[in-house]
Amino acid sequence: MSGSSLYDQFITLAKNQAKRVCAVAHPCDEVSLSAALEAREQGFFDVVLVGPESRIKAVAAEHQIDITGVRIVNAAHSHDSAEVAVREVMAGRAELLMKGSLHTDELMHAVVATDGKGLRTERRLSHVFLMDVPNYSDLLFITDAAINIHPDLTTKADIVQNAIDLHHGLGLGEPRVALLSAVEQVTAKIPSTLEAAALCKMADRGQITGGCVDGPLALDNAISEEAAKIKGIHSPVAGKAQILVVPDLEAGNMLAKNLSFMSGAKAAGIVLGGRVPIILTSRADSAETRLASCAVASVYAAYQSAQRAAALLAQQGA
């Protein structure tokens, strides 16, 4: 791992906390299998490999990946791998879930199952990119660019809260949250400005907690203090946002990929809102960002575990 990355703090935390188990769904190619085993080698978590055992062993042998001592749970095919990996979590044998060499929708179908076998909570699932952007001092969260295509107001409230909770869980404190649109004025002609205004009021009334929320803000006003000053925008968020909430998946996906491929940004990412953090890796990810995603998920899983324990103690005390 690079010594100059904004991810370094999470790498250190993940290495020095109690080890958890990550269920890896269908790690049947070199990239997904080696990523899971590298995270294990780094000490972020232990792993259980879920998939066709013969295929996993064949991939390990072909690419000289040592799986000695690693638990394998046999599954028939990719759909079955997703369901069995989710069952490992539901049974308490794993506290994280990681995507292997199966399609994202295959894994998410098992995650969102409504028959009591999935990992749903009262929150809507959402994805956060944690981007290390050159010349930007803070780690920049972008959400949601991978799960919710056209989120409505209620879903956006969960998207915002999930990202805020992650910011706290990683020890980064209260975040500055920018609700993005094309303009900074509220106008009925652009629905995302109306939703941004409503989300701000929800934050004012305690329906969204833990962050300083402002919007609508255009992207330049959210990340450039000079642009915000020129526009006459006076806000604790404008010009120095730490979380960018995009209007829809298309906007977020293009923003994240623009930063990655045209600005040289690094993009780790996880899915939030379920019973456990979910690590979604892409074949286009570098080894560094795959490991960073694993470290972030491990640190956040520890935070969630501590929160649940505190809530239980409070309940027992009452």
C-alpha cells in the first residue's frame, strides 16, 4: 500500500482491531480470490470462501494463491454462492460480505430478499465511493453512484444518513454534506433542487442527524470556496464539502468515473444500510483501492458492532 494515501488511517485501524470474518461470494477468478486473500494477509479480517469448491481450488492452483487453512463453503453456482454467503452472515458466522466474480445484481438479489433470508434493515441500501482526489484535502464521499437509480425523497434521506453514519464510523467526525444539483437556487423546473431543499429541512427537524447539510449546490459551489464566494453563497458546507449527494445514479457514476479516469482519483467503496457492510469491487479497481475498500468495511463493521453493544447495554439498563 502507498504511504501517502488518505486511506492509510483505515488500513492501520483495520490491522489493529479484533478480527472479524468476511464471507466472500463466488471468488472464482484470480482478481476476486487474490483480493480476499490479500485482505486476510494484511490482517483486516479472516475469510470464508463461498462457491464451487473445485473451481476455487483450481483458480488458486493456477495462479499460485495459497488457500491453506481457509474455510470453503461449497455452493453450486453464482446464484447459490450469493444466497449461501448471505446465510453465513445471517447465521452469525460472518460480519462482512464481499462480492467475488459474480454480477452485482446476483449478489444484491440475495441481499435484499424479503422472505427473512436477506440482509435488509429499516434503511434503504446505498453505495458510497470514498475518493482520494488529488489537490482536495479531505476524503470525498460520493453517494449514490451504484445502487439506487432514481431515488425518491425517502430513499435520498437514507442515502444521506448512511453516508453520515459512515463518516462518523470511520472516525472522521461530523461531515459537511452537499446536496448536488445543476444550480444553487430552488426551482420547480429542476426537481432535484426541491428534494435538496426538503432534505435540508429534514436535517433541521432531526429527521437526518449527525451532519451539516446544505443544498441545492452546484458541484463547483460545493468543492470550490472561490466559486462559492463569487456566487455569494455563505454556508459551512459550500466550497469544502466532504460528502457529495448526487441527484441520481447516472450523475454519480459519471462524476466518480470522471474523477478516477481524468483526475487520477482513487475510489474505494462499500454498500451500507444492510445488516453488515458489503464490499463491492470492480475488475477496473486497482489493488490499492480494493484493499482500501476491505479496510473501510472492516473498520465500519467494528463501529457497528460497538454501536449495537452500546444500544443493548442501554436497553438493559433501562
